[in-house]
Amino acid sequence: LCPRLASSMAGAAACNVVACKLRSVCIRLLCRGEAEVEDAVPQLALAAEQLHFSDGRIDTTSPPGRRECMTLLSCIDWAARALRTPVAPRAYRQEFTVNYRALFPDINSRHYRVDIFEAALQWSGTRWVNGERFDLSQDALHAAERLQCAWSALCAALAAWGAAGKQHVKGAARTELRAALSTFDVAWIAFEHRYVAELIDIEAAARGLVLRTVEEEKKLQQLEKRVNDGSMEADEQLREQR
């Protein structure tokens, strides 16, 4: 019995050592995660404060304004990761055309882009391509409005945290910020999906118009050639075509 008891005690001691090591690792990871939160949230608040504005709108066009927007979106992603906010599904990006898939290469990361942020906040429902007007849908407009509201809610959450003296990100402030970041991400993907899908449709329609124009031009050239060859019927058709 003694050897068995000694063996059992040795096994228990080994298990205790492993448990202590695991506990130590978990504590270090938890502390590291908390430290990241305490870094990420203030940086996000600072990035929001440093945004450039023009005519009451966020400046997304000038080089300094665009850089500030890029910093802001990177900080939103960083804060969301630090607070362990789930990433909304982005499998729809696989349905984009090759050119757009190059802009959104990863379906597992947020990958916030300034041009999407700009399109939502400075909404314009009309696009002109090759002199032709194309109107975006009401669904796209509503998605843009929801993203605008989500952005306002995130700003409000940051302001509330700041008004409390920018203390540690804990308790209600942590919960509110995490919820605001999650809502922002969900609104973002809804707008990104709808907006890019409609841009793809517009580009396809514009290409169709160009192809039809080229085809009509070819027909006119053929009719003109027949007229030049002395065909009266071709002359009549040419006048009708024009």
C-alpha cells in the first residue's frame, strides 16, 4: 500500500503543479487582456475626438481627414477585439466580384474601410456612370441610416465613459461600450453588403449600356456601308435607325 500511496501522492502533487501553472497563465492572460482594454478604449475616444469636420460633416476626403478616419476605424476594430466583441458574419463577401473581393479579402475580420464609412455618413443615393444616372435603393438608404445611428450610439457611449472621468473600463461602461461596438458592427455589415451589391449591379448595368451602344454603332456602320453601295432599302433603314 505504501508504494501505491506514495505514487498517488506524487501524482496529486504533479496535478497541483500543472493546475498552478495553468492558473498563473490564465491570470497573466486576463491581466494582459485588461491592459489591452485600458489601452484600446482611450485610443478610440482620442481618435473620435481628433476627427476633422467640414461643413458639419466628418472630413473623409482631405488627406488629413482621411488619415484620421483610418485611425478611427482601426481603433474601433482594436477596441472591439480587446472587449471580445463578436465579429458579425461576413460570408457575403465571397459573393462579390473579383475587384471587390480584392478590397475585402477576409471574411473573418472586420476590415472597416473609409469609403464605406463615407458612403454611409455622407449618403447620396445617386450614381453617375458614363453619363447615365443610377439610383440606389431605399433599402440601401435605410441601411445607411442604421449605420449612422449606430455610429452616434458609439459616440454617446464613449462620451458617457469620458464624462465619468475616463476611469477604468469596467461595469456598466464596459457593457455599454461592448454593446455599442457590437451594434456598430452589425449595422456596418448590413450597409456594406447592400451598398457593394448595388454598386456591382450598377456597374453591370453600365457595362450593358456600353455594349448596346457599341452594337448599335456597328449596325449603323453596316447600314452606312450598304447605303454607300447604292441600296435604297438600306437608306430607309438608316434613317429609321437614326
